[in-house]
Amino acid sequence: MFKTKKLVAVDIGSSAVKVVQLGGYPASTAIEKFAMAAIPVGSIENGIVVDASAIMTVLKTVVSKLGIKGRRAAISVSGSGVMLKKIKVSRTMDANFDEQILGEAAKSFQLDLSEMYFDYAEMGQSFGTTSDVDVLLLGARREVIEQYVSIVKGAGLEIGVMESGAISVANMFELNYGTVEGLIMIVSIGASHLQVGFVEHGRFLFSQEMPIGGDQYTTSIMQGMNLPREAAEALKIGISSNPAAVTPELTRMMAETSTLISNDIRQCISFFRSSPEGDDVGPLKYCFLTGGASRTVHLDSAIAAAIQVPVHFVNPFQKVEIKTKDLRLEQIGTISSMVSCAVGLGLRLKNDKVAV
Ligand SMILES: Nc1ncnc2c1ncn2[C@@H]1O[C@H](COP(=O)(O)OP(=O)(O)OP(=O)(O)O)[C@@H](O)[C@H]1O
Ligand SMILES: [Mg+2]
């Protein structure tokens, strides 16, 4: 069988950089290289890179440690400068496909296309038609993309493809759990933002982001208990595996953020329902959670109560073999939710087209 090597996945999050090299083929995917390294607090704010050189320094160290200099990378992009939109495009003989994509991109992003980088992926025939296909458009402001490109190149890697974080997470999900019947949502809650993706029978329909994440809990604990950042962060993470240690004071401090996050997720569902993509799909069957902050104590039950849908955690290693000493077995439980995006991104192949 013809084998194509996978790209090195680089997920630059606002709290840490994750780098994953996958090997193997769908039935036997394995992690061959792995690194995760914290980036200085404040290097990315509101999804915008404010200290590119600090991130580059961290990534450079990781690249040299893993011995992957010069390799091509798949990069995840997310945040306020990135937009994802599903459109319908006619595939009839007399319709120019590329022109339709350009026209739809100009309409969807409402920005001068010269200020944007955009890419698209065909997703198959549109429901109920024979001549239309669904196309997923990814658009991002050029300055946002250029920053990611300069960080990754500066750290010694070549650019392969860019992918929206919501798509990477959906691909990670399918790799591990296959196609789930009906409508599901996958919610990824990071340090500074959350991403919601809706998937119906394996078809990605819609995604939305909200600027809230785990940092907000840390800030509440810092302010409420007058603690330095590191101590507040350690306390927050410690109680996630020991709920008995949660004092009434901590519960009160953290409840406000859990309510905000749960309400934002509920709002994403309403928004999806009022969009053309969410109009004609059946009931929401499950909500799957991932992202580091999804592990916050009692957050899963707060979300389940707010949206009235069963909530489950995702294991990005469910069907992924660990074939590297970079990742020790005892680490897996604590870091798994933080690497979901990188695992999905690592599925991109070396012969996928170069997007930048
Ligand atoms: N066990 C845990 N309990 C609670 N919070 C946790 C736990 N582990 C990690 N976190 C939080 O998860 C966040 C990091 O998660 P993740 O790596 O998914 O975010 P990121 O990719 O850096 O951020 P973003 O995607 O928002 O830019 C931090 O806020 C961290 O405090
Ligand atoms: Mg992230």
C-alpha cells in the first residue's frame, strides 16, 4: 500500500504549545513524537499573538529536542481572526466552481479578500440536491496567519497546512470514536477561549468560538484568595482530581465562570439552531467535552444542567497507540484533554496541499 507520512502538528495555544508527530494508518494510529511546553503568560491575548518571539523561543526548543528541524508542519489556527463557514456550491457543467467560491467567500467574510487568507474543503453532496456540494470555507485575517507562519518558520519548521482548531478536534473525535448517529456537539475549552463544533452523522456543520476559558477561573481564585498566579493555578488543577477538597469559598469563586461558560455553550446551540445549517437537523444527542479547562471541577455537571444533554469527556488516545517515551503513561490522564486538537491536526498528510 502507498504510505504517506503525516505532517508534524503544531498547536499554539494561549497557555502552551503542543507538538505531535503521528505515525501509522487509520486502523493503527500511533504517537511517535510528543512535546508540550508552556508559553509565557500574556504571549497570546484574546487570540492575538502579542509576543511572537517568546512563543518562537519555546517552539524552537521543542523542535530541537524532538529532532524535527526542517519538517513540514500542520498548524492549528483559531481565535477572533479566524472564521469558518459552510456554503453550497453548484457542480453543474456551466457553473465555474472557483468563481463561486470566491464570490461566496467575499459575501461570507465581508472583508476585502486581499486582507484575508482563505482555503476550502469539499465535504460531499448537499442534502436533498444532486448538483450542489457542501464546501467548508476557512478564512483568516492575513496578519493573524502571517504571525503564525513567522513563528513556525522562525522555530525551524516548514509550513504545510493551516487548519481551524474546530476541524482538528472533530477529526480527532472521528479517529477515536468513529461516526456517531445523529447530531452531536464537541466543545473544546482552552485557557482563553472555547470552541463549539456541531457534527451530524460525521458531517461537520458549524462552529463558533467564545472568548472564555480556564484562565478566568485562575483569575477569580487569584483575586478571591489574594494568591499569586502560580498558586491559584495549582490550586485549581489540584481540586479537579480531588473534589472533596473544594471549600464553599472556592465553589462560590468558581461558580460564576462555570455559569458563564455553560450559558455561552447554550447560546451557541441557539445560534446554531437559528442558522441555515441547524434548521433541519434532529435533536442534539450528546455533548462531548475536551480542552484543558473542561476538567475544571464540577464544570461538566454545570454544562449538562444548562443544556439538558448528556455530557461526556473525550479521550484523544482511545484508539491511538503511544509509541514514544516522550509521553509517559502517568502523564496521559492529566494532559489528554489538552492535546485533542494536536492529535486531530496530526492526521494531516504530507501530500495535503500547501496552504500558505
Ligand atoms: N486538571 C485541570 N483542571 C482544571 N483546569 C485545567 C486542568 N488541566 C488544565 N487546565 C486548564 O486548561 C487550560 C489549558 O488548556 P489547553 O491547553 O487546552 O488551552 P490552550 O490551548 O493553551 O488555550 P487556548 O486554546 O484557549 O488558546 C489552562 O487554563 C489550564 O489551567
Ligand atoms: Mg487550544
